[in-house]
Amino acid sequence: LGALAGQGRTHRGPDVAPDVTVEREDGPGQQQPAWASADDTLSKDPARDLDRLLDRFRDGVRDAARDHGVTPGQLAEARRHLATAAARIDALLKPEPRPGE
């Protein structure tokens, strides 16, 4: 996932954990994928566009894992990041409960 997020990483083979450089999200050198910026106000079908964003995200993560491998530690960290993102997006998309519900 580091390569996908623009973080430095050196692959040494399947049995050796790679060096990982972690930068703050707002730090210099942080590169976002091309799909991360768009004028969403122009969307004609926001639900379909969200589906496409998820597809592109999945494709990028899958390609990085295929090309660079995944260690058990990276899997655990990726799971934590995905769980956090899923909870935040789920809360964003669900309507607020009405009083008395």
C-alpha cells in the first residue's frame, strides 16, 4: 500500500520485509492518485461515480500487492486502514436518524 500512497519502499524479496518510509498525510511528497481529485459537483450519477472510485482504488491496491508483495504486518495495517475508512464512509452515506427512531 505504501507505493500506492506515494510512500518510499524498497522490495528485497518475499522473505525480507521491505523498508517503509511513512510521511504525514499532509506532508511534502505525498502524491494522490489521479482519481482522487475531480469536480464532483459535475457528476450526473454520484452513486455510479462512487462505484467507479472504489473500482479504481481496488485496482491500484491489487496491482501494488501483486507487483511488490504483502507482508503479514502490511496486511494487518491495511486491514486497520480499510476498517477505519469503511466506517467513516458508511457513516457519511447513511442518513442521520430522525428524532424518536
